[in-house]
Amino acid sequence: MANAYDVIIIGSGPGGYIAAIRAAQLGLKTAIVEREHLAGICSNWGCIPTKALLRSAEILHFAEHAKNYGLTLEGTVKPDLKAVVGRSRGIAERMNGGVGFLMKKNKVDIIWGEAKLTKANEIVVTKTTKPPMQPQAPLPKNALGEGTYTAKHIVIATGARPRALPGIEPDGKLIWTYFEALVPQEMPKSLLVMGSGAIGIEFASFYRTMGVDVTVVEVLPQVMPVEDAEISAFAKKQFDKQGMKILLEAKVTKVEKAANSITAHVQTKDGKMQTITADRMISAVGVQGNIENIGLEALGIKTERGCIVIDGYGKTNVPGVYAIGDVAGPPMLAHKAEHEAVICIEKIAGLPNVHAMDKLKIPGCTYCNPQVASVGLTEAKAKEAGFEVRVGRFPFVANGKAIALGEDQGMVKTVFDKKTGQLLGAHMVGAEVTELIQGFVVAMNLETTEEELMHTIFPHPTLSEMMKESVLDAYGRALNA
Ligand SMILES: Cc1cc2nc3c(=O)[nH]c(=O)nc-3n(C[C@H](O)[C@H](O)[C@H](O)COP(=O)(O)OP(=O)(O)OC[C@H]3O[C@@H](n4cnc5c(N)ncnc54)[C@H](O)[C@@H]3O)c2cc1C
């Protein structure tokens, strides 16, 4: 039957499209359904366009500090907002076009429309209710459309959307979600960011570097609440120096709107109320899974706190139905979605030795200035888990490469199990740490001990040398500090 597949995947984000490619590689007849934009949130409204904006901000920052490198720039360097946003959107288009190409190359059928499960092995695709994102690269000419499709296995990869707090719902004009924050028509003079998780703090960092007066309100006692407390405190000091205003243990209780500004009522740490007026506000209080209107209730597919419940291999409680990526719960990260996709498909295909997802080994990166990256347990979590720990620290200020780069503010911190020497966690703040963290991810995956890390030779001069120094420091043997 033309409409019958081995695997149908709903959603073409990093979870969905990677699942489709892996399924096709394993010889399974595969189709992917998408209603809005190939490549999902990550490439269109998440990971990639934000990094494009942050790159423009970084270059502006360098240009403004050219003098520190012995360079004179004639005239003033000013951001051209339309061009900055245009570059970011162009990159998103290139990315969604790339996924179209990959689907064609792997002979995966694209079905354009809104999918709903009608049985464990059947979906109905209707005309999409969402207008295609602009710009959307042209769809392959042979893309399929509305109809009923069957598959032996159906993988739900419908992703997530911004969470809203009751009474403080984004309106797209004065209160933005990440969608509007990515495509500002004009630069606000002042901005309030509610929430200091990765999304909130990346936007705070972008807008601050662009010269906007930024205030961040965070309900928890530290910025980037999932990060190690020491790393978070270090990053906050840098944000403070950059002129970002940060209120911790503070809560936005109400927002009043004027014609072209908002006034937020904020309850501060000491229980007092204060008001903050800003041109725009970004609501960055998390995301929630897209679990509605896809037929979960009728099939009895279990959900919990807005996400589909799965085992370590993406299986739901209904045989033949799987879920991966953001819709299957935290951490809501693209690389988690991709890895979950591979595990799920390999299990479907019956491959031997498929390892269940180990969430402790998923790195997390935040691309603010300074960058933050981590994997494994924070020092506090390691202690909570009953480990006796050894902690190593190494400052950027003692690393030759960091000094040569003019980036001497940062820290690498490692947490070991005192008894066994096993690396439990690694945490970094500073330039390029999002590129460095992978060294520790590999180490943790191989269950490396302190001794093996100390025997590893790191090239000089590199920022990565600080990783080894941090390990040495945990054992009282740091050489350069
Ligand atoms: C501003 C921002 C920055 C981010 N930065 C990073 C980062 O730096 N690193 C990182 O790892 N993660 C980042 N993320 C998170 C990352 O984008 C997500 O974790 C990732 O996109 C999840 O992939 P997914 O495949 O689960 O879902 P998504 O990428 O959300 O894709 C789901 C797709 O399913 C489609 N869909 C939904 N319902 C249906 C339906 N019924 N029928 C057909 N199609 C449907 C949607 O249109 C969408 O295209 C960021 C997110 C945001 C918002």
C-alpha cells in the first residue's frame, strides 16, 4: 500500500529528522510529517538563529574592544538591526532547506500537514492550521499531503512551545516569547527578561551587548538555576560588570501594559514590592510539550507534567507508539532529542546492544557572554547523592591562551568521587567552554578516573589545558596556579 510505512515520525525537529534518517539507514520505509517548518524549533526558532544573533553581538563586542588588541577602527561600529535579524533568518532558511535535502537523499517521504494518531498504527493528516514559517525553503516537489497513513511504528516528535504564566501571557507586542525576541522590528531601549534559564539569559546577553538596558528577574536564588552554584555566581558577576541588572529570588506578580511599554510588579527577596518599567518584556519561564490534539487521550497514551511518559528507549505505554525529544520531557535540548531518536529507532529495528538514555551524561550549554557549559552532577547534587567529593578548580586568568585571547575571565571546575576517583561532573564558565565540554562528556561516557585524565596530554597553548589543570587541582597537583 502506498500509504503504509514501517515508521512514521510526527515532527521534523532534531528528534524527528534524525529518527527518519536513522530509520532509512536501517532499511525501514519511512515518512515524516511536518506542519510548519522542516527542521523544527531548533533550526528555525531555537538553537541556530539565537547563535546567529549572539555571533553578531560577539563581533560587535570585539569591535568595541578593538583597542585592547592594538587595532584602531575608523568611525563607530553600530548594529544594523534589520541586517542582524536578516542574517539570522537567512541561516534558519538554510537549515530547513538542509533538512529537506537530507530527507530526499535518504528517501524519506515528507508529508506536509497536521498529524493526529487515530489508532496505534494509523495517523490522519489534515491541512495545517499553522501558516508556514517565513522564510521556508521550497518543499520537495514530491511532498505528500492530507490523508490517512499507516505504520508499524509511530514516533511522536512534536516538540514544545513557550510556557506562559497565568495573567502574564505573552501578547507578541509588548510581552514577547522567543519567537518575537528573535525578530525584533526595532531595538527596545529597555527590556525585562522573566526567567534566567538558558533561553532567558541568552536573550539577556544578546540585547545587553546590543546596548539595551536589561533587567533579569529570576525566582530562584541563582541565574541559570540548573548550573553549579559557583559557576552561576561567577557568570552573574560578569553580567553585573556588563551592566545587566539581575534580581534573584524575585517574582513578577503582575504586568501592566501601556501603549509602548510594560510595568512589572516584582516581589523582591525581602518580600517588598517594586515596579520595573521597560519597553518590552521577554517571558522565558520554560517550555511545555506539544501533547494536545494529537490523539493521545483516545489511545490512552500516558502523559505527566505536560510530556509523554517513555522508557529509556522512547517507548510509550501503548505498543507501537514512541515519543522522543522535547515532547518526551526534560532536558529539552536538541542533542538529547537526537540521541533519543537514534536509540528509539535502533530499538525498533531490533539492533543488539542499544543503550538506554542516561540523562546524567547529557551536556548543557548556554551561549551567553561568558559561556557556560556542564555535564554530570553539580557539587551540591553530588553531595546530596551521598558522594564524598574532591573538587578541582582552575581559573582562566592562569591560562596563557586565555590571556592571549583577551578572555581571562572564567573557571573550570571538576567534581570527583573521593573513593573511586570517578569523574562525577564538570562545570565551566568562560570563552569557548561550549566547545570544550565535550572532552569531559567523552571522559564521563568512558567512566574515566582522575588518573587517566592526568595521564592525558593536552595541547599547548589551548583553553583545554585548564581541563587537565582542574583535575590536577582536585588532587592538589595544579601546575600553573
Ligand atoms: C530560543 C531557543 C534556543 C534554544 N537553544 C538551544 C541550544 O542552544 N541547544 C540545544 O540543545 N537546544 C536549544 N533549544 C532547545 C531545542 O530547540 C529543542 O530541544 C529541540 O528543538 C527539540 O527538538 P524536537 O525534535 O523534540 O522538537 P522541535 O524542534 O520542537 O520540532 C517539533 C516539530 O514538530 C512539528 N509538529 C508539532 N505538532 C505537529 C503535528 N501535529 N503534525 C505535524 N507536525 C507537528 C512542529 O511544527 C515542529 O517542527 C533552544 C530552544 C529555544 C526556544
